[in-house]
Amino acid sequence: MIEKMKFLSIAGPKDDIDRVVEQYLSKYEIHLENALSELKTVASLRPYTETNPYKAELQTAAGLMESYHSHLTQTSSKKLSLKEAVETVHSLDGKLQTLTKQKEELEKEADVIRNSINNVIPFANLNYNLKDILHFKYVKFRFGRMPRDYYNKFMTYIYNTIDTVIHPCMEDADYIWAVYFVPQALCDKIDAIYASMHFERFFLADEYEGTPEVATHTLESRLSDICESIRSVEQQIVSAIDEQKEQLAAAYEKLSTYSTNFDVRKMAACTKQDNHTFYILCGWMSQSDANAFQQEVEQDEDTFCFVEDQHENIVSKPPTKLKNPKLFKPFEMFIRMYGLPSYDEIDPTIILGLTYSFLFGFMFGDVGQGLCLMIGGFLLYRAKKMNLAAIISCCGFFSTIFGFMFGSLFGFETILEPLWLHPKTAMTKLPFIGNLNTVFVVAVAMGMGIVLMTMIINVINRLRCHDTENAWFDTNGVAGIVFYGALAATVTLYMTGHALPATAVLVVMFVLPLAVIFFKEPLAALIEKKAQVMPKEKGMFFVQGFFELFEVCLSYFSNTLSFVRVGAFAVSHAAMMEVVLMLSGAEAGNPNWLIVILGNLFVCGMEGLIVGIQVLRLEYYELFSRFYKGTGREFRPYGKKEQAQ
């Protein structure tokens, strides 16, 4: 069902808007509309422009909540004033920024030391004071590495021919780390020779004391001290957050509320009268909320409320707020997937809930599997609040009912006596056709009844919209109901052996509705008293009308036959369970219970999924396509209630 909506205009002194939002709009659900767009006829109307003073603090609080969410509580029972909330955010942010800056500086220093350690470690077995090497005056040194292959070639063919000393320090499968010394006068020439042998230089800073091994130990000790300092700062950060986590959560909640309330100005407009400036807010409320709001505002001297009852005088269309019984509320998920109903449409949630569950149960009738779906879906819904789980539970209930009707318990059809029939074996003799499976006949008859029901709903929807043409003359209008209903009655009479009245119904009611559907546009123009009844291109009108009429008859036929799948799945379910029992050896009287259990799980999972999809397809294509547009816009309440959802 769709809640009745009222359009309200709320006005008061400009400086009083925050109080009104806090006192009223946070209590009642209102879907705000842009006042400038709604009140175009009001003179001297202008936007309400102000900068949000809470935005910066809210962004800071949100950043803290996101950065340290693992240490924080998302909600708090503590209540803070706006001033306390701002002070809490500034204080904690300043403290954390100082500590974070200290941590970043320590981490940079640690990275520098790690880089120094990585540079000096390869030369650990060089038993010479690094600071002395770095201050040689007449001899140049070079630290670096050379590919193993080039090092071997260098030592074999070049080393003894040039004035240099090389000291290998460390090696692996690919490289030799070494330091070489050259006279200062020859350094350019010999550096070029080393470079040609792919010598890769490392530059050691003038910061090492003692030998490389001693320098490494010294640096590692410094790194350990810095890491300890980093851990200490991190602990201070955690302590600072833990001390104020309740205050921060409360401050974020307070700032979020005030910021949201302030942003109501984007939807408001201002008007000036004499020396006073007033705000105007417009929006939709449910009828119950609107009545309660009006009664409360009557006692408020600074706030004025006007309710517009005539929706034709309003620019925006009423939003859709669904209000269904708790049992059918999970089925709103399927409605939202297709599209919300517009305000003047019939909400199909209850229709979908009943038909979906009924058709699912018919196609998946088994007492045992139905109970598993019902209980499992119910428990999952209670634990996780999943709408799909609640839908599965409802479908399981109807599956259980049809399981008793079909006499099926986990595939066994000899334990329970069917209250109706066995889907696989029950046959019905029909005129002109012969023997046909009974569930197929019932499925088609049920489908014809559902199609007629959707046509009636479509007529109601079209009359609500004052759509005369589609209400009376469309294929899903009154003419379509008469034609399809007469066709259904004719088929029923023929199948039950009443040929004479069936022929009379066929002759009288078959041609006339088709003619009405064919001439629906001229007839609608005639009723609406338009100047031009028949279109100018009469030849094209008749050709187009003929093919459209042919398509209409074909769609009636195909839509009706679509419901054959309902019976087909009922039969296939029984057949699949018969295969499972045959594989388990149940026919011999000593079934393998493991195969029975696994087979039931497989059929329940696979066929349950397929049946669920097929029923949803029937709902969308055979039912909704006849009466439902789904072009509504959702009711989006402003204020605290919306934030809590």
C-alpha cells in the first residue's frame, strides 16, 4: 500500500530556521522539495545562501573516525553541546597531528638509517676504518658492485695492466661487491675502465664510525632506539584516542546533525516583507505526520504551516512511501528492483507476495523440502534480517502446503496420502485434445485467472490517471477483459462439454471487443470530444491496426501458454526426486540415506533457484507488463529518522 501524502509549505523568520529544523523536521518525516521550483509564482523569492559553518569540523571528525575506526565506537550515549563537540574535535585533532608529525619524522629517520645499513652491509668484511677511507687525500676510493662475469674478465685480462687495487667484500650468484682504490691523478681514466666493466657505484655518506662491521652495529642500535620511539608515539596516539573515543563519537554525531540541519537551506527560499526576511520550506509528509505536525505548529507563534490538498496545483509529483504489512514487507525488494509504483498506481507488493509464494509452492511442492526452506529462511531472516531469507520462508510455507496436496515428503510419495493428486500421474481427458496432465490444465486455468486479475487492476490504474483510451479500449482495458474473459469462458465451456453456450459466447463476445480494440483511438477521441476522430492517413491506420490486432491475439496466446511452465516444473520436481530415490535404491526397500540426503540438497538448491527465477520472470513479464509501470520516485525523509535507517 502507498501512504497518502500531503504537501506542506512551512514559513517563519529567517533566523528561526535552525530551531524549526531541530524541533520539528528531526521528528517528522518530510520529503523536501526545492522551494524556488515549487513557488515560481511568489514574487521576490530568492535562494537561501549561507556557508555551512560546521562543514570543516565535520570533515575533520569524519577523517578521524575513518583513520582510527578500529579503535573507536561508531555510536555513543554521551551527549555534548555544539561548543563541546567543536572543542573535542579541535583538541583531539591537534594532539593527534602533533603525535603523527613526530611519528612521520621518526619514520623518515628510520628509513635513512635502513638505507645506510643496506649500503654498508655488503662491505662488512672490509677491516678498515671507513672515516679514514672517506678522507684519503691522494688516493681515490670507489664502493660498488660488478656483475660476476665482468669481474672475472676484469681480474683475468685488465687488473694487472692498470694502477688500481680492488678488495672484494661480498658476493652472491650474480654480483661481486668490492671497493677499489686509484691514484688521484689516474682516477678519471681508471674510473672509465671500471665503468666499461659495468661497475655500479655506491655512495657512502660521511656518517660511519669504525669499520663497516662496527658501523653496521652502531646503525642497528640507533635504528632499534628509533623504532622504540615510534612504538611509544603510536601508543600515545592509541591512548589519546581511547581517552576520548566516546567524546569523538558524540561530537561526530552532533556535528553531523547540525551540518545536515544547516544544509536544509539548499532546499529553502527567502522572501522579504517590509523589514523582515522569512524562510519558506516545501515538502511532502504522510497524512498522519502532516496532521500531527499541524497540531503541534498551531502552538508555535513563529512558525506557519499551509497544507495544499489539491495535487494539481503542485509542480512536483508526490513521492512514493510504501507501507505494507510486516509479512509482505520483504517482497518490496522485488518491487524496488522493477521500479517503485507512482503515487497514483496500485502498490503490487501484496499481489506479488501472494502470487509469487503460491506459484513457487505449486512448482516446488514437497512437505520436507518446504519445511526446510520455511524454517531455514525464517532463522536466517531473524539472524541477518535478509529480505530474501523471509521470501524463501514464505515460499517454503506454500511448498509445504502443496507437498501435502501432492503427497510428497522428501521425494517419497508413498508415505503421505495426497490430498489432491500426484503431479506426475494425474491425467484429465479433454475434448479435441485427449488425455493431458492435470497440473498442466490447472496451471493454464490459473494463469488465465491471474491475467484477468491484472487487467482489472490495470483498468483501476488507468481510471485513476484519467486515461480514458487505455482504461476502456486497450488490450489490457475493459475491451481486453471482455475479449479475454469471453475466450476463457469459451475454453472452459468447451472443455467441460458445454458446446452450445460456448459457441454463443464465442460469436457474441469475440468480434465486438476486437473491433473496440481496433478502433480504440477514434473511440477515445469521440468520448473526449476531439475535433478529429479518424486519423488523416486512413489506409495506414487500417494496416497498422490489423497488424497490432494480430500481435494482440498472439500475445494473449503466448502469455497464457507461459503458465504451462508452472505445471511443467511441478512434474519435473516429482521426476527429479524419483531419479534421486532410484539412485539411492529406495525401490528395493533399502535406500542409501546418504544419497537421499545429498539428492534432496541438490534438488532443493538447484531447482529452488531455478523455480524462484522462473516465478519472478512470470511476475515481471506476464503480470507487471499488463498493469504496472513502476515510474515512482522514492520518499526520502529528511532529518534524524532518515539517518537512522
